[in-house]
Amino acid sequence: MNFAAEPDRPRGAARPAIALFGEWNTANLGDRAIHECAMRFFEECGWEVRSFALGSLAPADPGLPAHASGHTANAVGATLSRFRPGLKRALRGVRQRLRMARLAPQLENVQAIAVGGGALLSDANLHFPQSLSALAECAQALGKPVYCLGCSAEGDWSRQGEQMISEFLAGCGIVAVRDDGTAVRLAGPLGVPPPVFGDFCLQAPGADGSSRVGAASRDIALNACRLPGPWATAQGRYERALVTAAQRLAGGSAARPPGRLRIFTTGPGDDAVVARRVHARLESCGAALCLPENLAELSALMQRSGIVLAARLHGAILALANGIPVIGLSPAPKLHNFLSTMGIGRHCYELYELHDLLEWFDATDNEAIAVEQRRALAESRVWGVQEQVRRQLVRSAVERRCA
């Protein structure tokens, strides 16, 4: 990428429009947070943002109620689910191109296209690659530049999926990924590892003028979730570990007084089922069940907590964004990849490391954890990449305003 100094922004000219694609049509509050923060990022760079869902290739409708199960569905999707996997993939590819053809007239009126945030470079049985392929073909036909920011890759790629993702990335003017693990994976398709942008929801410490931390509170927020695909077999072991950790953390130690427990989710209906099950086992300890309906409620819960034990990525990211220290507990690599990228990977534990987590937690306090995490976040190299990308997008917006 060739970054230049930020130019002066012309006054009075209409903002250029950018079509922002992501997985917004979900009940997941983490996805909604990415949507809001990505829109704000591009708006601050001088763009008028028009939002679209990558899965449905349609204008975004992020209003699905929290705790609803899964993604929005339609009759065509239900019909496709009855076919064999190979035929289903082929039919879905045809469907995505038909959807893209319907959407193309709206993209004629934008000056650029962006794919932003989330695990959108994953195969998932070609769910995302087919959308990315159709989007790349449309962008090329319309002559629109494409930017891919803050995305990650999870799970294995099929040969076809890897080819589609590689072709999409080859057509992007800017590629900057969410975490180090994704950068390593994309070194093959791109020839070199792309820069690491981090997550749209997490800004450089102090960027919002906030210095709060949750260390004054003794409350402990535990993020319960349904483990994704390959790790679903560990669900029972994960829930037992969460209960064990909660009972130990709430009991206090020589280094810390006892704290109140709050069991929470970041929105998906399957997570709420798990949270209720965990809460039932901890209710006798005085645990409260919190199922936030929106981002404001989730943020308020974070700010009342002294520390967050997170399993989902944005259970951790949104805590850090609120100045609250985080401990990760998950068998899936997604959370560890991101926390390691931000320099706090040692605060993320696998299920088999539960004893080590509890021993460490007993010997420290929230303030010490918060200080260490703030220092690591402040030193992260992702802020420099974010600023470089920001300047590139500002320059691009100014050029299109002046055109």
C-alpha cells in the first residue's frame, strides 16, 4: 500500500458514497457493534456510507432482535437446505449472482466498495466466498475500487473457497486484516502478509478521552456462549469449566475480596440458552442473569464490572473498549488470535488451562491486570496501520469529491 499524507478536505462538495458490506443481518450484538463502528470509521474519513449485508447481498437490516436464533432466513434458503451439499453450493452460487445482478444498479451510484469486519474471509461451505466472488466481479465490471478491512479467516478453506477468496483479495486496493493469524494465512494468496488493522470496535487507548477502568468494581461478568462448529463437542466441558471458574472467582482470595457474578451474552439465541443453563447452576451463589437487548445495555453491564471472563471475541473487545480488563476462556482459537495480536495473549486460556487461570487470578488483582492490558494495547502496532488506512481513505474521498 502506498500511503500519503492527509490532504486538506474541500468544503461544500458532496461526500462520495461507499458501499459497506458485512454480516449485519444478525442478532449478534458483536456484529452490530462492528457495523456501527465501521460506519463511523468511514464517515470520519469523509465518506457517505451505504450499508449492505454480504450474505444476502441486499441493503442491510440489522434490526433482528437480540437473542433470536441464527441469521435471517428466506424461502429460497429453506429450499436450498434440502439439497445435497454439492448441489446446494452450486445453486447458492447461482443465487448469489442473481442477487448481485439485482443489486448492481445501486452500486453504480457509489464511488467505492468496502468489505469490513468479521470472519468474512472464511469458507463456511462457500457461504462467504460465493458472495465475495460475485461482489468482485460486479466491482470490476463497474470500475469501483474495493477495500477489505478488519476481516479474519477462520476454519479450513476448501480448494474452491481459497481460490474465490484469493481472487477477491487480488482485486482489492487495500487489504488490512483483523489479527496476526489471518495475516499469516493470507501470506500465501497475497504473496506477503497483509498489515494488521485490528477490530473496528477497538480504538487506540485514550482516543475517546476516556481513562476509566473497571478496577473499582468487584463484580465479575462471565460471557456464556454456544461453542462454534468444530468445538461444539467440548460444550459440556466448557460449561463445567465456566461454573468452576465462576464459583472460585466469586469466592475471593487473599489478593481480592469476593465479587458478584453476572452471567451475560452478546446476543445470539443459542448463547442465551447456554447462559440460562449456567445461571441455573450458579444462582445459589447469588449470580445474576443479564441478556442485553442492545449495545447500550451491553456497554452498561461492562461498565459495572471489575473484570470480564469472555468466550466470544466481542465479549472481550467490547469490554476492552469500555476500559474493562479481560480474561479469555475458550477452546476456539479466534479469541486467542486477537488477544495475542493486541499483546495480551497470555490472558487467554484453553479449557485444559483452567487451573493455571485460577491460580494466576488468585494471585493478582483487577488493577494490575488493567494496567498491564492498557500498556500492551497502547503499544500495539495496529494503531499505526489504522491511521495509515485512514489517511488513504481520506485521500481517496477527497479525490472523488474533486472529480
